[in-house]
Amino acid sequence: MSAFLPVPPAERRGGRRLWRFLEWTLQADVAPDRPPVRHRFRCAGEYEDGQPCEEEGPVCDDFAEAQRWAYRHLKVHQDHRSYEHVAVTPWLMVPAEEPSP
Ligand SMILES: [Zn+2]
């Protein structure tokens, strides 16, 4: 997916502010030095009155550590058996060309 977005003018030319549009693409960061994927688990269970729990564990670099939160949560709420795994992955906005200063 990409989108054209306005770039604010860096300078005035002839008293007019010149805006231009740049095409930006949102893409996964696949560079070797990208930040690590991080993990979080969120409870998708409900309380007896039907209210969603929505409690969530911490964002962790280690997948097993993120899962441990779900086990701790289950210990306290044994009827909360549905969970969502949230993977935090690094993404970048990449311009079709670098904006000139
Ligand atoms: Zn819960």
C-alpha cells in the first residue's frame, strides 16, 4: 500500500510557498539491524457478567516470557481461556524519493 502525502515547503520561492507530494510506502523493516519482533498476549475472555477482560501482559522480546503472562492470568481467572497474540514488528515509511531540504 502506498499514498501520496503533501510535503511542507522548505523555502519560499518568489513569495509563494511551494508544496509538493511524495509517494510513501509502508513496508516491513527487513534490515539485518532492525529492532527485534516483540510479543504480547491479551486476554480475550469475559467475566461472568459478559464484560470483556482485555487485560494484557507486557510487551516482551522473548516469546516464551510473553506466554508466561497468559499462564499467570489463567491462574487467577480460570474461565478466561481465549487469548490474542500481538506481534509487534518493525515497519518503515519509505518515500519513493528522499524529500529535498
Ligand atoms: Zn482475562
